[in-house]
Amino acid sequence: MNITWVDWISISPALAVIGAAFLVVLVDMLLPKDASKAPLEIVSYTGIGAALYICFRRLGEGMPPVRGFFGSVVLDELSVYLSLAILAATALLVTMSGEDMRRRKVHAGEFYAIVLLAAAGMILLVQSVNLIMIFLMIEILSLCVYVLTGITRRQPRSGEAAMKYFVTGAFASGFLLYGMAFLYGATGSVQLAEIAVRLREATPMALLGMGLLLVGFAFKVGAVPFHMWVPDVYEGAPTPVTAFMSVAVKAAAFGALVRVCVAGLPAQSAQWGGMVWGLAAATMIVGNLMAVPQRSVKRMLAYSSIAHAGYVLLGLAALKTSHAAAGAAIFYLFVYTFMTFGAFATLAYLGREVSFPGARAPEWHDAEDLFDFAGVARRKPWTAAAMTLFLLSLAGIPPTAGFAGKFMLFRAAIQEGHYVLALIGILMSIVSVYYYLRVVVYMYMKDPLEEPSQKGDMAVGAAVATAAFLTILLGLMPGTMHELSLRAMEHVGR
Amino acid sequence: MLPYLLFSAAMFSVGVYGVLARRNLLIVLMSIELMLNGVNIALVAFSRLHGGPDGQVFVLMVMAVAAAEVAVGLAILIALFRTRRTVDTGDLTSLKG
């Protein structure tokens, strides 16, 4: 068995990104020490652009899936769809982090290389149809994201967040791996398709493996009751990294979860459907209720991202009866990418340098507290408008993308007869309006603090504007992307 | 078959206990290694049961991942120690709410 041209095509989007990551390291070594870091950004954009081009072409032509490396990866519609979200988040992160990482005192070469490698791991994760590949890719992306969380290593908070993330992440990997070991033990295969064939009836060992696997995935996506790490890690990580991991890691992990459930365990749908049902209900309720008392906007957004994981799980819970709800969940992930990234990026845009007493140099401080948002509308009307848009979208108010996403999701859930889950989702969305709109109230109706307003960084502003544009666009014209998500889910099991 | 699985489960459980109960981060890292090694034993046993190479390949991959994981974990630990002067999980309390 030789590796042929088809194998390389099957991983071409990830190859482009990995190539760019290696080039970034090389170019970074060749650049003079004080030179501008713009070439690194150009190299990163080239890799991401090439990968995006490949994805768009495959999406446009509706080509049959390409299998590669002895059937362990597949380039199909689901993987292309989620890769688009992952690549978009990566491109937004690269856009905003040139000047932003300099003032956080982060070495640019390392940063871009690790971001690109994380993105490559995520893209390959949503393409994996083999337990070994899934485990390896989860680890590749996790290791990169642990490092990114702690990349501002002189900040105690960043280090603490990285350590917490590392310990919980590695702990979860252990469960995930043990689950995979039992699935392998029950079937004698690591290929998802083969496992599906051999698991016609559930043995206790297979069920144990499935349960452990779901626990591992629940940790990775931050579903209740395995969510304890999310607020701490999201709060402690540098804000652009938080923006990236809250959307891209989630998209990748959900992609893998969907694939394992649909392609690997179709006969056990009653069992995992029940578990996901419970996870979804608990995640929506706890995530939203815990967000209400938060005074820190960053922490509130962290809890809100837990809540949104619950909405996506709602779609997966309905997956056992139809693909429409799961398609809506995938579409929701896509929509969620832009609104959450935009909200976190706005926190970075409104940040300022603060001289703490006793510190040698002024430290960068993102707008995290509610009071940092007081009177923003008067100082920076456009930024306030963008933040309002993101928050309305997260709350699910038309005509934003978040409304389109929630509407499709709840409609699909009700059509499938999941009334209880849909009811919980709708009630909790109403609760969420309170804590999202509180930030808007602070921005528009409170007096600003005396602190001199600092000019925001252009690049971060560009990322915020792009995310805002896409949030509006997806809200007004959700049709194409929604249909593509449905098609992606229909074809995933084959 | 069963003795291997019991051994693997015991090793995994010791690892889980270590992660949950010990407060020294170095011991937590070691416990995570123990969890992965417990899984490795199960994988090798299943590989023997089914007679294919898949499980053993899986084990080699897990070993590589475990090595990478320790490298990253220790790096984060050192960065943390430089700012905090502690490796006790009980002292990591600046993020709360």
C-alpha cells in the first residue's frame, strides 16, 4: 500500500496551514530582531487563504468525499463546512494580533506558528474517521491551545489559566482515550465505519467505552457538569486567544463528536442520545444562570459560551431521529464563530495600558469589567454599536445571525418532537437577554469613568468590523449556509 | 484477558485519584501519565485479543503524545513557578467568580 496523490489531496487544507506554520518559524529566524513582523502575517494569510480556497472549491462543486491514508481521514462536506469556521476564526485572530501581541509582549513568530498548528490540528480533527487520528488531532490542537493560553507568560493569570486548562484537558484526554480503548476492545477495529458495522448490538464494554468517550468530549467542549475549567481559562487567557479557542476548539470538538456519533455509533443512538439530552439540558440551564451574576464581562462571555455549547448539544440530542436538527446545530456553530469572536475582540479593542504602582512598564489591560464599558457609546460610538450587535446576536434577537441560528435550531428541535429541550432553550435564551443587555445599558446609559480614552488598534478594529459584517450578513441571508449545513449532515454517515 | 483489564483499570483509577486528590502539580502530572499508561495496558491486551496491530500502533502513538504532553505541562509549570513561586494547586486562586 503506497501513499498516492489522493492521500495528499484529502489533507490538502491542513497541509497548506502546516506549511505556513513551518514557513513562519523559518521566516521569523531570518528576520532581523527589530524588523516589522508583517512578513509573518503575510505567510500566515497565504496558508489560511490557500486552505480557504480549497474548502470553497470543494463546497461549491459539491464533490464526492475524498478518503485518504487508508481510510483514516475524509475530506467531505461536514469537514469542509467546519474547516471554514475554523479557518475564518484563525484568519480573524491573525488579523487582530500583530500590534496586539506586541503590546502584550508576546514573541510573534512563536505565536503565529502555534496558532497555525492548532488550526491544522482542528481541521484534521473534523476530517478524522479513525479513533487513532481523532485522539492524535485532539492532542495536537489541545497542546497548542494550552501553550497559547499561557503565552503571556509573565502574567500570573495567564500561567494559572494555562495550568488549569492543561490539567483538566489532559485528565479529559485520559477518559477519552480509555473510552476509545474499550470501543477498540469491543469491536477490534479503530475505523469508525468498521466499528459501526460490528456494533450491531451493544455489549456492556462498548457502552462503557461510549460513555467514557462522551465524558471526554463533554470536557473538551465545556458541557455541564464538566465545565468547571471554562470560566477560569477563558478569563485568564489573553483575550484574542480566548476569542479563538472559544469558537475554533468548540467547532472542531463538536465536529469530531458528531462524526463519532453518526459514523461510528449509529446503532447506539438511543443510549448516546439520552446522555447528550441530559448534557444539553444541564448545559443550557447552568451556563445561562451562572452568567447572570457575573460582574466581569469576559467571565460572563465565558459562561455564555458554555450556554451556547448547550444549544449546539440540543441539536445533537435531536440527531438520533433526523439530520435536520444536527444540520441546524452545525449552522449554529458557524454563526456562533463570528458573534463570539467579535464580542471577545471588542474587549481587546477597548483595552488600555495601565501603569500599576510598582510595575516597571505599563501593562496591557483588556476591557473586562462592566465599568470598563460605562459610557463607551459616547467615546466610541461605532465600537459600542458593534458590541451591541454581537450581544444582540448572542441573545438571539433579529435581524442578527444569532437569531437565524437559534430559529433554525429550535424549529428543527420542535419538528423532531424535542419539546422539553426546545422549551428549556427558549426560556434560557430569554434569561440570557438580561445579562447581555446589561452590558448595552452600561455602554449607552452610564457616565464614562474619567480615564482618558486610548485609541484602539486598527487591526483589532478591522477584526471586529469583519465579524460584525458577517454577523449581519448571516442574519439577513442565512439560506445558503443553512442549506449547506443540512447537506453536510445528510452525507456524513456515508 | 480479565486480569490485564483489572490491572489497567486499577492503574487508571490510581491516576484519577492522584489528579483529583493531590495538590502538588508535579504529582498531578505524574498521575496523568499513570492514567495514560493504564489505558496503554488495556490497548495492548485488546490488541492481543483481536490479533491485529491496531492496538499496538495506538499505544506507540499514545506514548509519543504522553511525552509531548509532559513537555508542555512542565513548560507551563515552570512559567507558572517563575511568577508564583509555588506548585501547589491550592494557591492557584486568582481566577474566581
